[in-house]
Amino acid sequence: MKITPLHFVFGSAGFLLSLICVKTNAQTDTLWQKVWHLYQNENFDSALVHAEKLRELALKNGSDLHLTKALSIVAKVYRKQGNTEASVLVLYDLLETGKKLNNPRAEGSAYLDLGRIFYDAYDYNVAVGYLKKANERYEQANRPNNQAIARYHIARSFLKKSQPDSALYFLNQALIVNPPKYKALTSSIFNLLGWVSYEKKHYTTARDHYRRSLQYAGSDRKKHAVAYHNIGETYLLEGNPDAAKKWLDKAMEIKTSLKNPALMLSTVSLLAKLHEQQGDITTALSLLQEGLEAVDKNKVSKATMNALGQISSLISRFPQASLPLGKLKGYLTTYDRQYQALKNQKVTLQESSSRQQLQAIAREYQLKKAAGLEKEKAIRNITGLVIAGIFMLTLLLTRQKKLSRHYKNEKKMVAYATERLQESLLINDSLKRSYKDIHRKFNEDDKL
């Protein structure tokens, strides 16, 4: 074949385009690695800034994989920061993007985080619904580790619903699919299996599961501390204070080294119970007092509420060993308002207002997205037609010599292509006008 100047031009253009694509992909990969590193190290503010940059770059370059990754991290960061509404909006964006790209992994990621949000909002029925959808999508995507994570969270939800048998089923299913190399998740699954046995008051079996959790915990000291704490609690409930103290002391040693007072407080409460059982009320109160003084007064947790409840109970039953009145009033003043607010919030959420609020956000989001989605669809269709037109013209130019004898026919072909292009643009305008009708049918199969 004879090489013409036209061949050289198009070959050079293709080579330059490939170089640009390689450079762009490298930039996107580098930015993603930075985003993931920041998120893993809990530098959430910087992770959010760079994830938004990644989203813009992915949209500009048409990198669907990095777009879904960026959306996932943005949603996770918002959730970590307590901005639930923003997280939900981004998750619905991720869900729609996954559907458009036929990417079940992205859909699974959106459903998983939605399930966890509803779990945090005490709406466990809705949480289970989303988490089961995550499990299905991850199975379609052949992501066994992600499947195991979804099943683990389904089990947590069933435990909160006081359905330990259902939790046990999904935990066993999680163990079946989770690949052996993901030991941290295996450790968490065994820890939750211990919780199932604990709820059934099968304390010996619970300890066996907690010990299995330790075997897979590796160097994760927090997992070790949690397992030690849980083993100590089973011994305490069985009335074996010596064994309980041995394990609780091991948990406290690690928690103290982690310098996390909030994490320590749960073990402090168990040690206080142990001293109460032994009749040492003064030491029990002292432990609770020190534990409460160490935690952040602006962050009320379940452990904080439990410790306050213990102090109140001890003072009412043993007034001779009570704390100084001023100290007690200080605790009540610091925590009472936040404690009541947290209780009221939990009651409200359990009455399913959380579900209504979050679904209202979702509906509003879908309405806002309607015009933008159709605009994007129209642009993609037009772009495709333009590319097709350019490709046709390129073929015509490369075959110019062969078709020179058929000039009249060639002219007719170009005119026909132009006419079809204009006709397609008119069709796109018609689609845009009728989009509202199409949108009402959009995504109905995923309503809960």
C-alpha cells in the first residue's frame, strides 16, 4: 500500500493522542493514590478536596472507573464528618452512575454505605434492605470480599433487631465467601459470632469465637483490646472475677497505650462492676470518675451514658461512699443536656423519621438531577454523531482518488450524511422535551 501524506497526518495524530491518553491516565492514577492514602490516614478534609479534584478530572477525561472511586470517597468522607445529607446525595449520584455504566461494583458500594447510614440512624429494617442489595450487586461483580463485608453488616443489623439466628446465618455466609487473605474481616466476623453467642448467654462458645478473632487480628492492637475486653466480660457474667480481671487488665493496658479515653471507658465500667461485686464501692466510683474526666465532654457515647448510669446507681445505693456533691453536680451539668438530646434523637429515629427524612433527600436529589442527566445524555448522543460524521468524512478523504470518477455519487452521500445528522439532532431535542415522562419510570425497581 502506498503511504500518502494523509496517512502520515492521521498516523501522527493517533500517536500523539495515545501519548496524551497515557499521560492523562497516569495523572488520574496518581491523584487516586493520593486520595486513598489521605482517606486511609483519616486526613478527611484533604481527602475530600483531592477527591473532588479527582471527580472533575475523571469527568473531563471520561475515566468512568476513577469517577466511581471519587464519588465513593466523597460520600464516605461526608459520612465520617457527620454530614449525612451530603453523603446520601453523593451516594445516589454514585448509584445512578453505576447503573448508567452497568457497573454493579459501584452500585454495591452505594448500597453498602446507604445501609450503614440507616444502621447508624437506628432504622435497621431499611439498613437490611440496602445491604442485601449491596450483597447482590457484589455477587454480580464477582467481589467476594465486598460480599462478605455486606453480609457482616447485615448480621450486625439483625443483632440490633434481636434476631441472633438470622445474624448467625449471614455471618456464616460471610465466612464462606471471604477470601483467606482478608484476615482483618475474618477477625471481625468471629468477634460478631462471639456477640451472637453472648446474646444467647452461651459464654463458653462466645469466648471460643473471641479467641478465634484474636488469631486473625494480626498486629491490630485495637482488635486485640476488644477481644480481651469481651472475654473478660463473659467471665464477669459467669461470676469469675479473677479470670475477668486478668483479661480486662490486658484490655486496659492496650487501650491506655492507644491513648483513646473514649475506648477505655467501656473497660473502665466493667472493672468498676468487678470492684462493686467485691464490695469495693470506693474504688468503683474512683475508676468511673477518672474515666469520665478523661473523655471529651462534648462527645457523648454509649460508654459515657453507661458510666453515668453506674455512678448514679452506686450513689443511690451506697450514699456513704458517694462522690463530693460538687463533683456529682459537675458531671450532671456537663452531660445531662447532651445525654437527653441523644436519647431523644434515638427515640425519634426509631420512630422511622430518619427513613422519611433521608428518602425525602433522595427524592429531592433525583428531581434536581433530572435536567442534568438528560443534558448529559443529549451531549453524549450529539458527540457520538459528530464523531461518526468525522469518521465518515475521513473515509471519504482517504478514498478520494478511487471515488473521483464517481463524484456525483460521493456528493450525494455527504449530503445524505449531513441530512441524517441534522435529523438526529432534532430527535434529541424531542427526547429532551419528553424527558420528564421518561424520568418518572427511572429507577422504580430500586424503591424500598
